[in-house]
Amino acid sequence: MHLIITDPWLARSNAIHLSGTQLAIFVIASVVTLIATALASYHFIFLHGARQGWPVIAPLAQLIASAERSSQERYLRENLDVMAQKLGELQARIVQMDALGERVATLAGLPAADYKNRSSSGGMLVKPSVLTMESLRDFIDATELHSSDTSDWLTVIETRLFDEKLKKSMVPSELPVKEVSLGSGFGWRLDPLTGQRALHTGIDFPADTGTPILAAAGGVIVTQEYHPAYGHMVEIDHGNELITRYAHASRVHVKIGDLIKRGQKIAEVGSSGRSTGPHLHFEVWLSGVVQDPMKFLQASHHTNAAQKMEATSRAAQLSHNHGSQGLR
């Protein structure tokens, strides 16, 4: 690019030669200078004039500031309204959760009044005529406290329900042999071999050899041995000094130390030991004292079946029919 500068007084001209790069630098420098000049003018004239209260500048600055402030307030109001609506919806859900928690607390055996007392903080959001950021923050804090307290109490309920489930899983209430009639029941009877009156310390489940024997409850195998009277025998410790014994098995599928779940197959029906025929002899011991297993079996969801079995047992005892029943 060529720039020619003429001087009429001196009657001469000067030529300036600019390359593309030099021209770009010149344009950029001119723009930057122009912007800097505009900012300096704005700062000195407009801002300084607004602060000093110049007649024309001050009212114009106030008008612009008022418009910006109104826009910001409108934006804030719209956001506050949206947040208040969301908070109200959240609190409505918390109220529903409280009602559900109260019902679950009752099912868990906890007083509903305790749940209400623990869930008494907070409350529904009642939108005031002028909702401010401070009031909204207070509502949020109250809701947070309420939800935190509700969460803690639901954790207590969950723990209680888990404990109850665990206790039930450790109570020997599962039938150790399925779909069979009950043989000899618990109590005094005539020994089928000696013919003399003797205490039968468990209940018998006559079944074919190889029929699965199931754990009546979860626990740990503490005994797995051959006993002269009980034959192949398994004992499960269910905790709290509660033990179940399974005798006369033909095969055993567990060993000492195994963790057992309720209903797990642990052995097969047989006629080992002192027995007159294939059957399972089932005992329950509590704190070293033998118990009537029917008391535990009747506590399960097999109540009807257990009652039917008990009726069968009474009939069997009355008829003294021990043709295929064990001795233990």
C-alpha cells in the first residue's frame, strides 16, 4: 500500500510505503486507540458526571441504573417464585413420606407417636405476600432439618425390621422334611423296641430313604458325626443357645463350621443308628433343655400344616402305632 502526503506550502509530497503486515498493525492500533479513548471519555464524562451530579449526565445515569435494577429484581422474583414452587412440591413429597414412615413404624413395632415427634420439625411452605431470599433460605433450612430427621428415623425402622427378619430367620420354624405326615410326637410313649414307657425327645418325620432334610433355620453346623443312637447326626447352632438336631440320616452334605441358610439341604433321610425304619428324628434344644419342636414349627407360616401334623401325631399316639417310627 502506498500513501502519498502533499504539502501545499512547501509544494512537495512524501510517499509512505506500507506492507500488508504493517497495514494490519496500523489498523489494530487505531482500533485499540479508539476504544481506549471511548472508555476514558465514558469514565471521565459519564461516570464522573453521574457522581458529581452534572445536569444532563446525572438524570440519564439514574434512569439507566433504575432500568437495570428493575430488570434484576424481576429476574430475581421469577427465580424465587420457581424455587418456592419446587420447595413446596418437595415438602408435599416429604409429607407423603412421613405418612408412609408412620405406617411402616407401626409394622416394625415402634410407636407411631415417636415417629410423629421425630418428624415434627419443618412444615409446609406457606408462600408469604412478599417472598424474600432470607425467608426462602429459612424454609429450605427447615425442610433440610425435617428430611434429615426423617431419614434418621427411617434408618431406625430399617434396623428394627432387619433385626426382626434376622431373628425370624434364626428361629427353627421351617419344616425339615416337606410333604410328609408326622410320626411320633414329642413326649412320653411306649418304646417300640423295649415296650417300656420312655420320653421321646423330638418328633419323627417318616419318609423314604434319600428324601432331603432341610435346615429349619439359618445357623452354623456345630456337630456332624455318627452317634450310636442317633446314627448320622447333624446339629445347627442358631444363636441365643438355640440348637436343632437332625438324626438317623443316610447321607450328610455339610461339615462342622459351615454357614447354613434356612431351607438349605443338609442331609438325606435314612435309618442309621437306633431306628426301626427310615425317618428323620428332629429335636430342638434351648439353653441345654430339650423343647417340643412343634412350638417352633407352629410359629411359622406353616401353622396350618403344623396343626394338621399335631393332630396326626395325637392320633398316632392314641393308636400306639409305631410300626416304622424311630426310638429317639
